[in-house]
Amino acid sequence: MSESSLQTYAGIHLSGPNAHKTSVVIMTGGLRDGNLKITHVFDKIGAIGGLFSDERLLDILKATKPEYVFVDCPVTEPPCVRCTRPACPGVDACDDLGVAFMQSIVSNNGRGRRRKRPINPQTQRVWDVRRWAADPAHLQEPSYSANMAPLVVRAKTLQRRIHSWRPNMKLRETSVPLSLRQLASQLALPQEWAMGYGSFGIGRKNRSLIFEALHQRKWVQLNHAEEVIASAENFHAFVCGVISCLFFENRVTQASNEFEEDQGWVYLPDLSESQE
């Protein structure tokens, strides 16, 4: 029995704390072995009476005991939000290493362009700026936008709850839209499937096509397929579970150093030969 067949992975789609749209998918096995299996799908997780949804999430993790847990929202804050300085000198004079690194990325990648894109360390992390530098057409929502900020707070709270149970377990982050686009590119799947997995009317069909393509490549078994395909929330949790397995198999993009990882790293699929 291979080492990967013994692993358990959790993928979590986090919604707002008052919405019953959080989903968890638990998987076991490995992609390399062709036996990645969905063992549980928990959906529409919300508060019940005096039991908060975070408590329910923790109970699921305690019962299933995953080795790796991935979530589909930021788990760290931008430099300005993390800052504890009593006075702010402004972006240009800031001595925070994250802000300085972001400034250097913009400066180096602004050469030869008519306009440099300004950074905003109140809403952006190092990863956001690095992603833009690699792909100027990148339109990912900033990590701490008005829409994302409540989810970041919830993810950080969940991380602390997990630490109360397993101090060494780390909640890791991926982006489902970006992961699907990279998987589509790397597996030669139509990009419209990845772009339209959440669309009204055709979303379910596209989710089904993606799932079937992964099954045909012997990446995943068909357990709980209908539940996964049924909603975008469940599908998000499923993709997070797949990325969790890819992380274990060292087939994801990696931060260059501990600093970048500490600032907040978004793990995406990397199926290149160097990762095999």
C-alpha cells in the first residue's frame, strides 16, 4: 500500500458565517495511484441554534482527521491590516518588509510600461502583486476587498480553532477559479469549462464535464459525484480537496521562501515535469 493511499484530505468552501453555504469535501488516496476517493460531502453548513458553524466545521475535521486542509479564501491579511505600529508613515516611507517587497515588484515590472499599477497594502498581499507582475491581465479580486475581508476573518478564526485541537495543523489557501484555469490548460481541457463552472444555466453541465474529465484520467473515483456537481459550493470544496492532494504530491506552485509563505501564499496546480 502506497503512502498516498493512507492520506486524508479536506477541502473547504467558506461562506459568510450567517449563510448556510459552507461545504466540506473529505478525500482519501492519491492522484498518482489513481485511487483518490471522495468519502464525505458535508454541505449547507451553518449555525444551528446555539451551535456556531465554526464549531460544526471543527467537529467535522475532528471526526474525519485529515492530514491536509485547504480552503478557497485568503487565510492571511495584507500588511496594513496586520500592522501594529501606532503611527503610519505612508506607503512610500513604510519599513514593513511586505510593503517594501510589493513596491520592488511594481518598480521592477513597471519598466518599459507607460504606467505602473499602484499597490494598495490595505487590500493586497505580496501574492496579489506578484500574480499581477506575472500576468498583467490578472483580474483576481484583492485579498482584502469588501467582499473578501469577512471571509479572511472567518478563515483566521477557523485556523485558531484548529490550533486548539491540533496545534501543528495549517490551513492552506487556493483559488478555485485560477486552479481550474491552470488545470484546464495543463490537462488540455476547454477553458470554457473552467470559466463557466459557476454560470447560471450551464454551470452544472460544466462541473460535470470537469469531473468526468478527471475521472477519465483516473484522477478521481465516482464516489459522491452527484453531490459534488450539485452546487458550486460543493464543487469549490471538491477542488480544494484535489489541490490538497496535489500539495501532498508536491505538484503545486511553491513560495520562493518562508517570507512569501508567511505573507500568504495561494497554492495552484503545477503538473510540469519538474514537479513530477
